[in-house]
Amino acid sequence: MQKNIAVIRGDGIGPEIVEQALKVLDKIAEMYGHTFVYDDVDMGGCAIDKWGDPLPQVMLDKCLASDSVLMGSVGGPKWDGVPGPMRPEKGLLRLRAGMGVYSNNRPAKIWPQLASASPLRPSIVEKGIDFIIVRELIGGVYFGKHETEEQDGQLLATDTMSYSESEIERIGRIGFETARKRGKKLCSVEKSNVLDCSRLWKKVMHRLAAEYPDVELSDMLVDNCAMQIVKNPAQFDVIVTENMFGDILSDEASMITGSIGMIPSSSLGATTCGLYEPIHGSAPDIAGMDIANPIGTILSAAMMLRYSFDMAEEADAIERAVSAVLDAGWRTGDIMPSDAEEVAACRKVGCSRMGELIIEQIAK
């Protein structure tokens, strides 16, 4: 089977971690008889430098013509001074909108080999951390009206949040369908005690619940959810929420698993053409040093195989290889334990070597 993959290497450590994911995909293609064709796409700071635009239309067109998009990370201090509409992150927002990927799915799962890396108490971690945050991705305040104007002798900034019933319904259905495939528990997170958007969100979610009698729906205010994620993460199976709340909660959830470098994500819409990326930033301070953790990107490639290409066996092979490498004690710097006894059982490697080790396990 041939699949065309648009590849956004991005900024900072992006090119390094994407390179390892592509090598893993090449090994999968070799072993399972597939052909993956890669088409490089400039987006983010590198596109600003080259084209004066964080996402030129010709680059967006490449993504839209692909079977799916694999991305590293974009942005960095170098571009902090550019005008707001031209910041690297605007390229990402335009890409999501252009692709129509309205659902971002981020697993928060602690690998048993890394349990000691979690900042939570062992008694909490032992209960288990394995849930998914389904985040609405192309609506809300991030895509609302943004303006700064002078009023009464001072600057006034306004950012508008809005959601329609249809926008809430389509992400709500993703939440219910995801929960139906897992533990059949869905927590809808909003701020209905303050925001009209959240009151509509809650109304639509409860209307949808009648169509999913096998899924247990609960409501939680976003501030309480932030507390519960660190107090008792085992209570969650699937969380569904709007764009800004999901952005914040998913980053919090990633940190309780031990390392942000381990977490993949998928963004999907009405088609199988998705956007797959690790959730960490571009880390320009370590770019080019071959010490970044490529596992989040490699697992993102596995998610692409599973959810966009219907290659579950191949995705399983990658995930098993990652687990085997961790079992053998191989660690990048961000997931090295601090306890002296555990350190003695681990071996520290760089970005490229971690990729090689995972490929070696896939080949076994």
C-alpha cells in the first residue's frame, strides 16, 4: 500500500525528532510491504525565514493533497518579535483550520517503566493513569475576533469566544464515540457557572447523551478538573472540552505521566487525513545537540498508521518496540530517573540512538 505523507520538520528540535520517526516508518514499510512517500512542507519559523509567511498557501495545498501530515514542532524565541498574525503558531492554527481537523486527541498514559518519573505520589500513580483528552481544535477564543484599541486613554484588548451548536455536537460525538471504545465514561468539562459558551456546551452534551445510553456522562468545571487530574487521575477515562481549556488541561495531563516527550497526539476531522504531532515544544535550547526525546513523535507516527491508514498491526509493532526499549533500560535525558538505584539500571542515549534502538526492536 502506498501513502503520501506531508512532513513538517519545523523548528528547534523538530527536524531531529521527525527524522527518527521517518526512519521508523521506513522500517515498517520494509517489513510490511508498504510505500511511504514523503513531501516536505515548510511551516512555522523556518517558513517565515524562507517565505515571509508561517504557512504559505502552496505549503497548505501540499498538506491538503496528502494522505496525512506528520509534524515535529514549530516556533521559538527567534520569532517572538514578529507581528501577531505572522507568528509561527499562526501557521499551525491556519493548518488546522485548512485541514478541518476539529478534534485533537491526546492520550495521558503512564508507561509502567517510567512510573517513578511522575511528579505525583506513588500511591496516586499506582491507581493508574490512562485517559484521553478530546479537545475541540478550530473554534473558541483562539479562532475568535482579536483586537486591541485605545479607549478612554488606555489600550483595551478583546478576544472573543464563540461556539455554535453544530461545533459542540461534532466534538461531543467524538467524545462519546471514543468513550464507547474505551471504558464508557465521558467527562464533559466546561465553565457553565460563568460562561454562556459553556452553558450551551453543557446543554448540547446532555442532549447527545440520550443517543449514547451505554456511556456514563458527567460534568465538571474546568478549575475542578485541573485539580482532579493531579489528585485522582484514575477517575478519568475520556475528557471532552473546548479549545482553550483542552490546551491547558492536556499539557497538565502530560506532565503527570513523567515526561512531555513521551506523548503523541492526533488531530482529525471529517476525513482520515489527519495531523499527527508530539505535544512538546521546539526546545531551541537543545536543538542540534542530539539529546531530544523522539518517542512522542515516533508514537505520533504510530497513531497515524492506526487512525488514518488502518494499519493497526504496524502501529502495534511500533508501540511494542518502544515498550521493549524502555524495558531494556534505555532512556533519553528527559526520562532518566533521579533515584541512584534506578539510574544504575538505565542507560542514557541521545535522539538518534533511541530511534535506532526502536528500529532494532521492530526488526526482531
